[in-house]
Amino acid sequence: MLEGIAAGEHTERSLILDLALALAEDRRRDIVRKTRNGLDAARRRGRIGGRRPVVDDDKRAAILARRQRGESIRTIAAGVKVSVGVVHKTLTEAQRETQRDQ
């Protein structure tokens, strides 16, 4: 069972708690600043965050061709060795591109 400050019994915060909270807040600000600086430096070097795409042009063509033949998304995913979500995303993007071109 919680006692003392953790249980919310004290209405006044102690000096030690205030100091700990201030240090934690300062540390958090420092982490955020360093992360932003690192991301900015990476962007200047031409690096983009995130994972590399799973689907290359060959896989994309295979996914679209198999779907056009009437295969299910699960069958396509198993055959191309990607997830169902990747197949769905690829098909959705291709559909958007087709609609945009028209």
C-alpha cells in the first residue's frame, strides 16, 4: 500500500520532490533538444527517417499483376512474401495513382 507523498496524503510538496521534478523536467528538455538537433543534422546530410520501403518495383508489379488476375490479398502476400498490410497499401496507392492520372 502506498504511503506518504505517493498516496497523495501531503498537501505540501517537499523541497526534495520539487528538486527531483525540476531535474526530470530539465533532463527531458535536454533529450528533446538533442533529438531535434540530431534529426536536423541528418536531414542536412540527406537522410530521411523511417524504415526502408519493403516493396520494390518488381514486387509492386507482381502484386498488381496477381491482383488483376483475381488473387486474394492473402494469397498475394504469401506469394510475394510480404504482409497483408503491405499488399493492401500497395494496391491502395496504385488505385490513387490511377485516379489521379484520369
